[in-house]
Amino acid sequence: MTTTPTTAATTTTATTHTARPIAPRALEELRTTDDAGRPTTPFTDTEGGAPLRCCLRRSEPGERIALVSYAPLRRWAAETAAAPGAYDEVGPVFIHAQPCDGPAGASLPFTGAHRTVRRYSAQGHILGGRLVGEPDGFEQALTEAFDDPAVALVHVRAVEYGCFLYEVRRDYGAGRG
Ligand SMILES: [Zn+2]
């Protein structure tokens, strides 16, 4: 088997948990002004391989994308009674520059590198985290996180850059959301 460019593939892991992309309404806003208040500047991705938080896959060369500041906890808190306070963070994410179809599958994306699974309470406070080094470790780390009844939400983040990749929320069961 020949070596393929690491930038072209998105390693995914089968799961019972749901990786949530950035919500359509937030994407619509981010495509104009990002969460740091800066105007969004689309560009053509000549190399590909950018982890897209709208589709939860890596970009293909030639796609129009944008790098924007995103506040995942603030966006989540706006839907809940949470008050993250100082835990609110804004960081860089890649998104498609235009409306897109969203994720194609139900697997956990971006599992081919070291990640942190960071746990948050219903108040939006950090409860801890775990370093995950192998694709097989994600399911266990998520199950462990939600075994703690105090955990409402986790962020999967890149280790070296610290960037937010996606969130996983507690599954309250069928019919509840
Ligand atoms: Zn997209």
C-alpha cells in the first residue's frame, strides 16, 4: 500500500456518541462576522486538509473556506441556562465559506491524532479532561466522561494547537432532544 498524504484523509471512529458540527445558525453568522467581531474573509484552500467544523471532514484542494474565531461554550450556553463566565473561550476554526451539507456520517471524526476530551458541567465550568492518543480510545473517553453525572458536555480539541474540533453532549435519551 502506498503512502497517502495525511492531509487528505479524515480518520473516523465508530461510536454511540454524536459529534456535533457548528450549528447552521451559528455558521450563517460566522460566514459574515466571527465570534471575535472580525469580518470573515473567505479564501480558496489550495492545499486541502483543513479540518472543517461545519462538515467534520478535511477540506479538498480548491474549496472555498474561511478561518474564523468561534466561541463554542458561549454558543452552547446561549441555548441552556449555563453561565460559563471566565471559562468562555474563543478560538480559530475552519468552515466552508458558503452553506454546505454538513457531516456525511455518524462516526467520530478527526480521531487520527492526539486529542483532549475536555469535560464541562451544566454550568459551563471545566471539570477535567483526558488525553486520547489512539482512535480506539475515544469511545472509552466519552463513556467515562458521561459516566460522571456532573458532565453535561465535552469538547474534543487538538492537543498541540488547542483548537476546538467538535462537541459531544450528554444523550438524555430518545424523544428528549
Ligand atoms: Zn461544510
